[in-house]
Amino acid sequence: MLWAAIDPMEYTGKRLEELRANLHPVQYKKALLFLRAAKEAVCAGTLSFTDAFEEDYDETHGFFSRKVSFPDLPEPTLIVAHKTRVKQAVFMKWADSKSIPSYRQSLAQSKREQLPTTVQDGYQSAQPAPLLLPLPAFLDQSHPCHPIELRAGAEVWEEVVSTGAHERAKSVKDAMRAALDAHPEHRNMSNEAKKRIATLANWKKDGGATKTPTKKSLPTPDE
């Protein structure tokens, strides 16, 4: 999951196969491919492990996980991936030797390939990339740093402005909240999240009723 720029801490206790509806299709596909490649490498002995487990079965215990002791290797169809451990340095070296870039590295490479070239003394060279990662629009859901609430704010802002919903509501903030509540993707967000988004997308911060000016009293004859 990390190799596909997916934060596993956001899905504690969940296996990758359970998260298809929650992840961007590109990242989900890459994570599955990376997982399959790593499992096959462990089972072939080309990616060394510190702990490996297989799924086993007997009539007494039913299905259970059985530890595989070196020099034995787990079977590809039986390996329990989420219990099998490899050292980070070993994995990084293996991925580099097999030319398996992470999702972030792929984005960086794509950005470098799009850089303009300069010609000097008859030689053509690419300008160096100033950043490790490209900076696509925040609406790009494939970006590993994609801010969901910021995208939601942009989407409801566009909807409210294009339909003139703010002119029919008590305030811009109310129109934004109504748009969030009706949006097929964002309506299930928490109330706290909707409140933050509606506040962020509200361009008219001076809410409240207009104050009625008081008439200045006329001076009395004595004055």
C-alpha cells in the first residue's frame, strides 16, 4: 500500500482487497500488482523474509496460519501476505533491482519527461527537476496528497455559483451546506467536515442582517 502511495494507517485492520471502493482505481491496481510481485518474489526466494506464514487446515483447528521456517519457502497460493515480513532495506534493494518504481517515483519520472530541453554547444539536455514530486491540480484524485475536503469545497462552490443557489438561500454558507448535503459523493461526510468546507467555500464572510440606521434626534429649542 505504501508503494502505491496509500496510507495504511487510514485503513487499520482492513485488507487491500476490501478497499477497492475507497481507493483511486490507479492506486488500487498498482497496489495489487506490487503485492503480487512481492509475494511471488518471497516464494521464489529472490526477496528474503524475516517471517513468513502460510494458510493451513486440519480437522481439529480448521483454517490457521502456520509459520514457515527457513530454508523452506511459502507457497504462492498459500502465503499469508499481511503476516509475512521483509526488511525495508531489503525490499527497497529488490524493487530497485527489478525496476519496480513506486507510485511517487512514477509521477516524478513522468514530470521529468515533460520538462523542456535546452540546447547548448550543440548538445541537448533536459532541465533538472526542482521538486521530487510533480504538483498537479488539487482536483486530481490520483495525487498522493490529494485533499478531499478542498476538492469538495471547489465542487460545491462551482455548483452553487453556476446555479445561482446562493441567491435563493439565506446566506452563501447555507447554500454551500445544502449543496454538500445533496452531493452524491460528499453528503456522507461528517457534520464537522461539512461545516469546515462550507466556511472555506463561503466568499461572503460578512453575514448577518443589515443594521437599520437610527435617526439622529433633532436639537431642542433650548439647545
